[in-house]
Amino acid sequence: MNMVQWYFPETVDEAVALLGRERTIPHGGGTNLVKSGIASYSGVVDLARVPLNYLKTDRGILEIGANQTFASAAENLSNLYPGCILASALGSAASTPLRNRITMGGSASLFPLWSDLIGPMAVLEGEICTEGKNAGSFDLSTWLANRAVQKGTLITSLLFPDAFDWISAYYREVRVGFDYPAFTVSVLARKKGSRIERVRVALSGGADRVVRLTDLEEALNGADLSKVSSLDLRKMGTVRFGRKPAGSPEFLSEIAAVQVERCVKSALFREEETR
Amino acid sequence: MKGTFFINGRKEEWSFAPDAVLLDVLRENGRTEVHRGCGEGACGSCAVVLDGTLVNSCQVFAASAQEKEILTVAGLGSIHSPHPLQAAFVETGAVQCGFCTPAMILAAYCLLKKTPNPTDDEIRRALDGNSCRCTGYVKIIEAVRLAARRMSSHD
């Protein structure tokens, strides 16, 4: 007999208090938990009534509440900042009914395969804000390196300190739309005339869950656009892959490098307003 | 555990296990118009409208759907008084085995509520979580277009 107890707190404080109990986990949209199962837990804290469903900007800082679904976040961002990389990524993840359930907080908890959040998080240098036992804000690499930090802790929002005024390109390697991406490429760029002010490139799905291509970024930052053709973007965009259903490590490494080159060129040579 | 659900406008009190998914609870209580397909959120056959948004009921814990409005295809129309989408699916031949049809219609219903005159791209995108293995999608998209035209002309 399964004795899992469901709780329905209405405030962050109530939720945090409940999550302090042994073997108790938070429930956002449930897409992670349905797959992993909840039978081994003693409590599930449903966050639907906790007021964390928001998206707001203040002086260029974007904050998205943990309860905001991918569908809502993508729609809100598309309306406010068309072309923003988060809108592209969240709006293309999984499928319509799943995007209606996947929440920002749930996705940031595990960064599951079907979430397209991790690449944009890396290039936007987003932070994960928490309350509870380990209250604070965490950058992505700290967060990924220490899963234990989540114990007794509630993700309240994701913060993007520099989310706008970028030219962006996002690519997800899938055979059909709702496939889990074999890898994703996220690129942000800022230009002034023919000068590249700043480029950020991240690749997810390789041997490391997500990696910033710092050699490539350093080669491009501050360079003139005319220098791009002399750089071996593909070589600098090459990362190691493990074996996946989508292909061998060599194949994935090769096509990911091609997509890195394409996305970088697309961002740098596209004539459009920045978002 | 016990919970209250509002199914097609009707209040229901059902018992269910704490880890039961909404799909199982609906079917165990006679709502067999909600179809069980892959059970992984990939095929979309089990889709229902939960508080106005399309969800895969196999990916939703029943406990989290308590006190919420749930619409199944049976709540849209009946054989004697079909919803324009249901009529359009029949008229355009968008139904073969019919297994995916209830969820397809609900996905289209959610689309048309929000976007009464969708483009073909918007239709494809709205149905991106629903798989059909019989007719292909040409007739289904045609049915959504037809229903959109009819529903708009009635506005």
C-alpha cells in the first residue's frame, strides 16, 4: 500500500517547512516525478497554490517564477521580446501538452533530457534562486555539481541578469519535433558595426551536460566580423559525445560542430534587431 | 485517498492511490473516451483539457488534478449534437481507427479557443503532441481548418 502523503501549501514558507521533512519532494508539473515514481517518498508537496507563477523584468533583469510552465514562459517572452533565446528554446521543447505541464522550477531541479532549458541557462548565465535549507542563488555549474544542495530546499525562481539585447540562435538536434534533443546549441551575440562585442556559445548533450565553448568565445570577442572566415569555428566547436540512440559519438561530435558553426554565423551575420 | 474532480461540468468524488495518474483514475471511473496509448507522454492519445489547457493525462498525478475542471471529448458534444470540430472530423474523413481522435479534437479545441483562425503552421504546432498512425495528418488539418471556418462564421 502506497502511503505517500500529498500536501498543498499556499505560501513559500509553508512549502519550505514541508520540504524540510524527511523523504519529501516538491511537485511542479509532475513530468519528472511521473517517470521516476513517488512510491519511495513519504510526502509530495504540490506547489500549484504557491504564488510562484510569474514572469517579470526589472532594469533588464528577467525573473521567471518556478511555477511558470514552459508554454506560459515561451508565450510571455515571445510577446515581450520576440526572438529571445529562452522563448525559442522553451517553445520548442517537448510537445504542446507537455509544455503546458513542465515548469521552470521542475526543469531546473533535474534538467531532464526533454528540457531545452540548460543551453539558454548557460549562455544567459542564469541563476537558480532558492528558499529553505540552502536559500540563496546558484549559478548553473555550482547547481549541477552539487545535487545535495536541493535537499530541503525550494526553487523559487530563475534569474537572468542580462537576458535581452542579444542576437540569438538556438538549434536542437531532433528527428521529429517532440524528440528529446540529442544536443542543443545556444548562441548569443552582440555587435557594434562590424565589431563583435560579445559572443556566448553553449552546447548541451555532449559528454558534459552543458559546456560553454570558451576558446571559440575568446577568439570571437572583440574581433572584426571579417576575421570570422579565417577561424576554424568547427574545430573550436568540437566536443566529445557518448553513445546515444541518435548516433555514434563521432557522428554526433561532427554534426554538433557543424551546427555550432552555423549558429554562430547565423547570429553574427544576421541583420536584425537584437532581442 | 479521496478527491473531488469536475469532469465535463459534473462534480465527481473518486478514490485513488496517491501515485495514480489521472488517466488511470478517469478510465477506472468509466471515462474510457480518454485513451491509453504510450503511457509516456509521447503519443497524446490520453489528452484532456485540465483547467483550460491541454495535458497528457498519463503524465499528471490525479492528486494534483483535484478540484480542477477536466474536459474530455465527451464533454464537447454528443452523437446527436456534435461540436463543430467533431462534425468536421467526420465530414473530412479525418478519422480511421479513431484511437487518436478524441485527443486530436481536444488539442484542436484548445487551439481554436485561443486562435480562432489559425494558420496551417499553428494547427501543426498545436497538434505536435498528438500522433495518428492511420490517416496521416492531411485530413486532420483539413478538419481543423473547416471547423475554424464554421466556428468563425457563427461568431
